[in-house]
Amino acid sequence: MFDFDSANTLRAEECERKPNLYVAQAMRVGILTLLLCLLFNEIGVFRVDKTVIRVCVGIGVICCLGPQVIANDYDLSTDPKSKYAVLICTCILCFIFSLALFIFSAPLALLPMLMAVQYNSLRMSRLGIACSCVCVALAPPMGCALGLWQVDFMEFLLSMAMRGEVSAEVLRALPTSQSVLQVLLYISFPWMLTILMMGKLIMLATYKGIDNIDNQVKILRLNRIDALTGLYNSHIYDQYLKSPVGNESVGVLFFDVDGLKRANDEVGHEHGDLLLRRCAESLHGLFDDACHGFRIGGDEFLVVVETEDPAVLERKAAQWRQDIERINLENRTRHPGLACHMSMGSAFGPKYDLSTLILRADSRMYQEKKVYHETVAPR
């Protein structure tokens, strides 16, 4: 199948699939890191409850495998929703390790925002920053509530937060909510400040990435679209003729603008360009996923309808006639004196014989043009 929608394809490749591949590669490193954490804890290098770390490693491995599955499936990896699944997996991984490994896992909170910047999306960058902040903010109180954090170390941090002026007896007498709040401010505030500063830099990088992709799309569009009419240009038409074909059927509508040379000679090329644009506008209403339009010459347009039903071709032709009448009605007020008329020929048959169908439609178009010049134009 010939791919006309290459601008969207480029965006899918650049904004969805490639970032998913990058994140999947990073997650492979994450799986290795998780297994090393488990090993270090088992041999006593870390001093985290073994059951807790085993559960966390198990959940973490599952979270790391999610992006691998998405990245290895083309349809999933190019789906705009896939990045949100990857972000969820990353956040779960960061959060459980923030709980299990306490302050030593603080850099993990940066992973969601670092991952989000790969997608060149402002929404993803904002979500990544928000998720990083949530991970940092919730880890201290959750660690306290679940009893996963080292109490002695927490008391040390709280004493530091209060400038070491409170003894252990006074510390134990403090309300739990106040202790948690002080620890939260003491630990989380610097982390959040760092995250927000990095987030600003990441947003700037995201803007730059979006601009780069938009520029690529614009260049690609200039290479494929006729600037005057908005139809596919002759280069894409030649590619379409060479594209793989099967036994499916297509319909062809061949158009030629009547009176363009006269308009250029008598009124000027600006008027002639306006005539071409307005004539081309009458074709735009026909286009959908199975109907494509080309400007194949100075004043010649071709519409290809990929359908097995010849009645669809007839409906397209009838719709065009209505649209050209509507445009001429608009011209009476918007462009007085501008009358759009195009001769049209049609043909229907197998796609593998497309060249013959185009010649047949071209011949029928010239028959209609001859009738127009003999009967209508002289008046």
C-alpha cells in the first residue's frame, strides 16, 4: 500500500516509536541494576528487609519488561497512547525503589522526566516533571507509614532539620504528623527544587525537539505537496504509479482546467494562479483515506479512488460537480469575474492497469473539453 500520509508517519516515528526504543534500552540497564540490588541485599551489602526487596525487585522487573514489549511491537510502539503506559511503568519502578532503598534511590525520581523529554512533547514533559515531584513527595510519608525506612536515620534527619537542638526524648514526644511533615520538608524540598530546575531545562530541550520535528515535516511536505494547489505533486504521482499493486480495483477522475491560458494572457498570471487554486479547492472535499489527488501538469489534475465499487466513483464525480458549483457561487462575491470550469473524464478498472485507465480517462476528458469549446466557450 502506498503511504501518502508521510508527515504523520514521520511524527509517529520521531515522537512515538524511536523514544519508546530509547526508553526500552534504558530499561534493560534497569533490569540489570535491579538484579544487582537484589544480589547486594542478599549478601548483606544493603540492609533492607529481604522480603521487601524481593517483592520490589519482582515488581520492578515487570515494570521494566513493559516497555520492552511495547518497543518490539510496531503497532504498539507507534500508538500515541503507548508513551503513557511507559511513563506509568517508570513511575512505579521509581516509587517502589524510593520506598525500598530510601534516600539512596533519590536520583531515580528523575527518571520519569528524563524519559518524557525523549518524546518531544510538552504534555509528556509536564507529566514527567509532575510524576517526579509526586514520587519525591510521597516517598517519605509512605516510607514512614509502611515502616520501610530506618527509624534511627529518620531521627537523625529530623534532628538535623531542627539544627540538632532537640534531644531524643523530645523527638519521641513530637506528634507523628509534625515529624513526618518536617522530614518531608527537609528531604523533599531540595529534591523538588532540583527537579523543577532540571524540568525547566528539559522543557527548553522539548521545545527545541518539537521545532526540529516540525521543520522536518515542513521540508517533507514541500517535497511532496504542490504549493499552489495543495495536491500531491508530480514526483509523488510518479512514485504512486510505481507502487506495488494487487488485484484491487480503482477509479480515476482526470481533470483539465478550461480557459487557463486565456486567463493568463488576458488578465495576468496572478489571476491564472487564483483560477488554479479555486479549481483545486473543488477537489479537496473528495479526499479521504481511499481517495488521493495529484497535480500532474500545469492545469491537469488526477484523482484516484481506491474502491471495488464503481458507484463510489460516480458519487465522487457528482460530489465534485456540486462543489465546483458552490465555489463558483462563492466567486461571485469573493472573486467577481472568476469562473471555474474543468473538463473531466473517468475510468474504472484493475489497479495493475492504472496507466491504461489514466489514458482512457484522459481521452474522455478531451472529448468533454471539445464539446465545451464547441458549445459553451464560444458564447
